[in-house]
Amino acid sequence: MIEVLFDHQKFSNQKYGGISKYFSYIMDALKLSNDIRYKLGILNSENNYIDENSLLFRNPLIKKILHSSYGNRNYRLNEAYSSFLIKSGKFDILHPTYYDPYFLKFLKKPFVLTVHDMTHEKLPEYFWPKDSLTHDKRICVQKANHLIAISETTKQDMIELYGLKPESIQVIHHGIDLQSPFLLKDVNNLPANYILFVGDRGGYKNFYMLVDAFHYIHKKYPELQLFLVGGGPLTIAEVEYLSRLSLNERIVHRHVDDEELNCVYSKAVAFIYPSLYEGFGLPVLESFRAKCPTLLSNIPSFKEVAGDAAFYFEVDQVDSLIFMLEKILDDEIYRGSLVDKGFSRLKLFDLQYSLQQTCDVYRSQI
């Protein structure tokens, strides 16, 4: 029996998020495997994708103390537990959930590293200059026994920026679960007519260009609203910008769970993803599954994932976004054709195939 150890990193600092969801899918698959099992280096977590019964620290008082305002003690506790498990060596393969190389000094087993994007390396101007992520990631990439890239785009960026040989990187696309029922939960006070933006809004996500386009477009479509999901509360700067454009009443922001998000996608006039760069873009597949017309910036990873099943606009041109927004809003027939193409394209990204490839990676390391 092969035993894979997943460390704590993304489960310590994400409640929701694509990376922790990615690892939760792998763990669910391993529960059904006949020859691979796993350990998770977590004592306590608020992550939505972990079964709380699997945590050693479940007492409400302990959870309150660990998630108090007195620093990141929960993160440190989980890191100590992950370190203990790694030092024990009672596993076969380590699959760290992010790029902190804390484990390298005492790891004696092979490790597999998934690289989710090269955003910090491609767009360093959007990140804090003292952030150690690019350094940490490079160290992990250089030391890993096996590298997984989640897209051909990410692989090519790794080759370009790290000087790696193509054969050293295996592409395993993100997948979406096509076997489980598509569950929806109603969302109270959902606008009648809205375009949708999902996730973080900072920097390279190009949120302000979307707001500028919406500022223009909503004059022609006075009932239209911009619906924002996730990404944390609106910041002071964002509120001020919306206020200057008199858009505060036209923009709705909510936090929703996965089933509510399915509902939000399914009722949107269109989903818009204006990023300057992404390693993959899992929300594209989420939008396709919910049969939501999809409008994307014309970056390589989006074209790799969406093909001809989405509208595209020039990533740095607000006029291009406005033009394509008007087209998708005005042409109901074309919106329907995008929905059909998107739903069909999901077959290329079946989660079961992605998980099978990942399990094969683990087997190859023994």
C-alpha cells in the first residue's frame, strides 16, 4: 500500500479556494483506491473541504483559541504537526499543498509538486516585493522528484522562466466532477438581471477594467447589475471608486457556498473573467457546467481551457470588453450556442481522468 502525505499549507490558510479544493478531490479519490492511501498534516482547520471529523482538534473552545486574533498560531500548530509527520518518515510520498520549503531540511522521501500558475513570476509588479513566494517556489521546483503543471500554458511558462526540460514536467489539467449531481441552493435576493464576477479582485485580476466597462454598459441596460462573489469584503479603495462612478447601488457582493455558487452561475446573463494571467481558470469550467455564457480575456490559459466555447476580449482594452459585453447581452441566440459548446467541452476535463493521472504519478515514484 502506497501512502501519500499532504501537508497543511493551503488547508491552514484557505477556507475556500481552488488549490485546497484540488487537493480535497485527490484525497476523495484516494479513499476509493485499492493501493494508495493518504495522511493529512492538519490538526485544526476551517477549510470547507475537510471533513471536520477527520481533525484531531475539534473542541469548540480549542478552535476558538486557535483562530483568535493573537496571530497565526493555528498555522504554526499545523506546520509543527506536518513537520512531525515528515520527520517520522512513515509515508512513501509527500505532496506539499503549496511552496513553503520548510520540509526540505528533514525530508527523506520523494515529493511531488503541483505548480498551479506562474503569476508572481510573470507579473511581479502586482505583488509585494518582499514576498518570498517566487524564491520558495523555485527552490521547491528544483528539488521536486516529479513536477505537475495544471495546464500547457503553465508548463511553457515554467520552461521559459526556470529553464526546465519539457520532459521534466507533466501536464494534468484541472478537472470538474461530472459524475456527481449538479446541486443548486437558492440565494436570497438574487438580482433579476446580472453579469457575474467570481473570486479575488486585486491587481492582475483586472477588476477595475470590468468596473469601467460596466459603468459604460449599464447606461444602456439600466436594469443590469454586477454581481460579485467571494474575494473578501469590498476594500475602502474599491468602495470609493464605485462611489465616484455612482455604481454603489448597481453592484452586489456576496459570499456563497458551492451549491449557492452553482445557482448564481446558472442565473447570470454572463460570467466574466477579465484576468491578465491565470494558470488554468477553474471558474471557466464551473460556468460551463452551470450553462452560463462565458466572456474571457484572450490569455493563453483561457483559450486552452475554453476553446471556441467562450467570447474573448483584448485583455488591456476596455473598448474591446464593452463591445463583447454588448454582443453577448444583445444576442440571445449566440449566448445559447456558447452554452451548448461549453457544456460539451466539459468532457475534455473530466475530474476522474485527472485523478487517475495523479494516482499514476504516485505509483511512478515507488
